[in-house]
Amino acid sequence: MTIARVRGQAWVGDTPLFAPVDLTLAEGGWTCLLGPSGVGKSTILRLIAGLETGARFDGEVTRSTPVALMAQDPGLIPWLDVTGNVTIGARLRGDLPASFLPKYPGGRRSGPIKGPERRGAEPPADPNTRAKTLIDAVGLGDRADHLPANLSGGQRQRVALARTLFEDRPLVLLDEPFSALDARTRAQMQDLSARLLAGRTVLLVTHDPAEAARLSDRILLLREEGLTEWPVPLPRPQGAARPYDAPEVLTLQTDLMRGMMA
Amino acid sequence: MRTVLALIVTVLVLWQGVIWLAGMPPFLLPSPGAVAEALWLNRAEIARHAGFTLAEVMLGFLLGSVLGAGLAIAMGFSERLTGVLRPILTFSQTIPVFALAPILTLWLGFGMAPKIAVTVLIVFFPVASAFLDGLSRTPQAALDLAQVMGASRGRIMRHLRIPAALPQLATGLRLAAVYAPIGAVIGEWVGGARGLGALMIHANGRMKTDLVFAALLVLSVMTVIFARLVAMALARAWRRYGV
């Protein structure tokens, strides 16, 4: 089932950003949008997210599910601690009072889905518990009350991942979320994300062939000439990234690199 | 603290030296001793006037800050409103408050109202312009996330833009706290019999230069303390937001 589609062409002034593309996202799995910088990968992702792109787009964008976004800049709120950042979406939608006092003490834990579809899936039963579980899941259980300034770059992306999971959306858009991290932290974040985002549809925008080789079920190569589907011969273990040192993963990485250079 | 003391002593010595060397008459430049004496002899009167000025400063600062911050938030919501109001605001600052003070006195009488009005006029511009500047600089990454999360404009303003702009608002408020007493004194100069400004005009007219200097000294000290207290309160209340 198609859950998102971008068909058309983007322009910056009178210069085409990319040739006409037709990108269709089917439900499930990780799709990598791979390409060099400045070729419009993020523009496509932002079109799907419904965000301002800075480019003029001729064409149509359709999407049938709400999305969550995680980008290279984790976008953490400096005055909120880890818990506050993870639950910021609930506060921004007005689902969560400023304090964590339960709305119905000892009573009903959650209501039925209300409001427009963009508000997302089932409202969290108990945001506080859910946030705590997710913060534990990304390995920051002992730092839940730290401010972003006291966290390392990798830890900040872990917070961003927990916040993305808290949103609980079927489609997750990742805009080069690991590209500012060192190699080891990046590999760890890839493993963690593959595990925690299992079962969701993921669009990963990246310029790193190694990342695409580890995580994709499907690879779309975006170049100035347009979008090409790149065959992915390897199966991916359920809820995990491929090993970074397996020969066939390295071969795929090399092939992708050649494809980008071509 | 030691450097401040040294500076004060140096200024006093220079001041006294100029009087001795140039033989300035006291009605042109009173000696530090004469100013201190005037300050002591008129302490009750000066304190009474300083009380009025302080009340005007605080009320004007409060009112001007609220108006300035409210205007900034309104402009932060609407680019069209900003487009309309920005030139008007800039234009309003080209009118010297000095020229407006007599008109305000004519409209509002000789009581506290025109002084507070002048103070408000002086205070609200730095507050509004600094705060608006802060409101328009929310990090894009956070705004993108908020939009994807389905936040309304009001909640983005409340949970992201306003808290993120508090450091700039604090800058505007600190600046306004220094300027506020100038507004009050201008108001007092133009009309009325109360406040340090009125006291200065009155003493000046009667060649009581030492009393003018004493009132000026009290005004300066009051301003420094007021500005310092405002800065400290802001740093304490908004430390989490990077103030």
C-alpha cells in the first residue's frame, strides 16, 4: 500500500534542483534516499513532511499517514531536560499539561482518538510512563533529568530518537540524522534505530553509502539526472542493521559509491 | 569594588582641584563638600522627591515593558502587522520625548500620569524591538519539528518562540531599566512640583547648584541600583532560558 508519493520537479529560481521524479513509499521497511549533497534529497523529505523547502515545486505530494521527523540537528529545546524534550510533542499539541500530574488520578488512563488525523495515533496512555520507557530504551535512563547542554552529540541524537518514538507515527522521516556523529557512535545509533523503529515505515535521507548499505530494504539513488532504484540483493535481519563488516555489505557500499560517482 | 572606590576618589580629587585652581564660584561648580552638605541638610526633601521619582520609574517601567512585550508578541504572530507597525514604531522614535512631554502634561495634568507616560514611551521601544528580534530567531530545527508534530501557532509561540526569546527580552528590559529614570525626570522637568526632576529645576532657578548636584547624585545612584536589581531578578527568574 502506498503511504506517500512525491511526483514532480523542484526549481530554485530558474534552475531545476532535480529532474522530474516519481517517488513512491510503500508501507513497511526502510527506504534510503541516497545522493550527494545539494541534489534535493532533503527537499523531497521536507515535501513529504509538509515543510517549507525554499524551492519551488511543480507536481503533487500525497501522504496518507501522520509522520515523525528526526534530522541532523536534533532540535532539542535547551531549557527542557531529557524527559521534557521527549514529551515536547504532547505539550505542543496540548495533550499534556505543563506538569506531569495525571489528568484522571486513579481513573481512566486514555481516551479515544480525537482531533484531526495529523495529531497522530492513539494518544499515549500515560505520557510520563511512556517517556520513561523510551528514555530507558535509548539508554539514557540515568540522565532523564539532564539538560541537552550536558549531553554529548550521540546522547542528543538518542534523545531525538526517543522523542521520535514518543510521537508514535507509522511513517518516520530521517534527514541525515547520524551524519554529524563520529563513526562508532554513528554505527551504534544505526543499530539502535533499526531495532527501535522496527515495524514502522522509514524514509532515510543520507549521503553515506555505508549507511544505506547497512539499513536499507530499498535504495533510491538521487542524482542531478533524476531518481533511480538501486537493487538491494541482501535481506536485512528483522529489526536490526546489517553488520558493518560483512563482505557483502561492504560490496554493496562500494557499488553504491560507484553509482554515486557515475 | 576597589577600582570603583579608587575611581570615585580620583574624580573627587580632580573636582576639588579644578575648583581650587580655576577659582570657580560655588554657584557655577560647587565643591564636593558643599554637595555633600546640601545632600545632608535637604535629606528629607530629597528623599521625598526621590520617592515620587522612583514610583514613576517603577510604574512606567512595568507598564512600558508589558506594552512593549505584548506588541512584540502580536507582531511576532503576524508578518503583515509587523510590516505595518515597524515603520510607525521607527517613526515614533524620531520624535524627541522632550518635545512630547509638555503636550503630555497638557493632556494628563500635573500629577504622576504624564511622567509615567513619558517613561512608558522611553521604555517600550527597546523592550519591543529586542523581544521581537528574539521572537523571529527561533531555531528552525525546533520550528520544523513543532510543525510536523501538529502544533498550533499559539502553542509554538508559548512553548518555543517566547521562551527562546527570553534572553533578548531580558536585554531589552535591562536597557529599559537604565533609561526609565530619564523618562520620569523629563516628565518632572516640564511640569509639576514633585520628583527629583522638579527639585533640580527649582534649585537651578534659584542658583542652588549644590542642591542640583545632590539631587543628580541621588538620581544616578537610584538608577544604578534599580537597573542592577532588574538585571539580578531577570537572571534569577530566567536562568534556565539562558539569561
